[in-house]
Amino acid sequence: MLAAIFLGGQVLVHLLRGKIHRRNTLDQMAAVGPDSLFIALLTAIFVGAVFTIQVAREFINFGAGNIVGGVLSVALTRELTPVLTAVILAGRVGSAFAAEIGTMRVTEQIDAMLMLKTDPIDYLVIPRVLACCLMLPVLTLLSLVTGMLGGLIIATNIYNLSETVFLDSARNFLDTWDILSAIIKACCFGILIAVIGCSWGLTTTGGAKGVGQSTTTAVVTALLIIFISNFFLSWLMFQGAGSAFLPEF
């Protein structure tokens, strides 16, 4: 973790100097975004469907079926889609970063880059950090829409809730800050995933066994940091009494 903190500082300094390898950044954006889209959307649609099943049956019993869409939209926007999409990215992309850079470390490719006066931070780390920071918010927003679609399908076909009531409730509950908070969380999670994966890759030792250990530890560390940072981000963004449910009552 200390190495990850130092690496994050180096990334910030290099970005302030404008040292960005554009071609590598575009390649990493393609790997992070489009290649992760299907699994992110598939996860989101089932999460939205399951959440609706659990919420709708209870709310209908209390005569509050008209707020199911709003509850789902708030839960997906503020917590579920940013966190679950980040978890998917940590497992798929963070592990790939650690394995790829770790293999380059143990096979002395990074040492060769240094001999050729190519900074590994500029060439390897910054493109991955930018790719995760830019693409994770996009994946999060797409997952939000897909999750709402999954909830809408369940609410209208299983619980016979009106599509108009469902969507109106979601529109009344959400505000601009909810969307912005999801984007902010996604950006922060993306940076953390990339920095942790790259730092474990750069500090890999011990050959093939070390690469496997770094990959596993990078994923576990990234997941832990995502959950911890999500708590503090949620506390900063949503502390105090909420008002999302007041328009419906």
C-alpha cells in the first residue's frame, strides 16, 4: 500500500507535467471500456431485477408500490452501480494490470525500458490510470440505465406495477447530485483500481509464482479499498437527513 501511495503521487506529478502517451491511453481505454461492457451490463440488469423483487413485494404489502421505482433508482445511483461496476473492473482489469506489468518486471522488460530512457510511469501506468478514470464513469452510467431496465421489467411483468408510475417515481426521487455522486465515485474507484494494480505489478518479485501472488493480492487489495473508500465518499456526500422520499409522501 505504501508503494501504491508513492505511485499515485508520481502519477499526479507526471500528469501535471502533461506527460501522456496518447496511443497507449486509447488502447487501454478500449480494454477497460468496450471489453468490460457486456459483463457490467449483464450484472446490472440482474442486480436491478433482484433488488426490485426484494423491494416490491414488501412495499406493495404496505401500500407503497408507487415508490418502488424511486427506491431502486436511488439505490442503484448512489451505491449499487458504482460499487458493483468497480468490483467487476477490479476483478477483470486490475488483475490484468498486475499480471501484465508483473510479467514485464520479472522478465526484466521494465529494466530494458529504463535503459532506453523510457519512463515506465509515463508509458505503462498513466495510460491505465486515465483509462480507468475515464471509462468507469461511462460503464457506471450505462449500468445504471440497464439496472433500471431490469427493475422495470420485473415491476411491470411480475408485480403489475404501472410503467408510468415506476418511471415517474424514479424521476421524482433522483436529482442531479445523485448522478454526479455516482460519477465522482466511479472516477475515484477507477484511479484506485489502476494505481493498486500497477503498483503490485511494478513491485513483483519471484518469477511466475510472484506474478500470481501479485495478481491475487492486487484484486483483494483493490476490493478492500473500494469498500472502505465508498464508506467515506458516501459519508461526505450524503451525511445528514435525506429528503429523497419526501415528494412521495
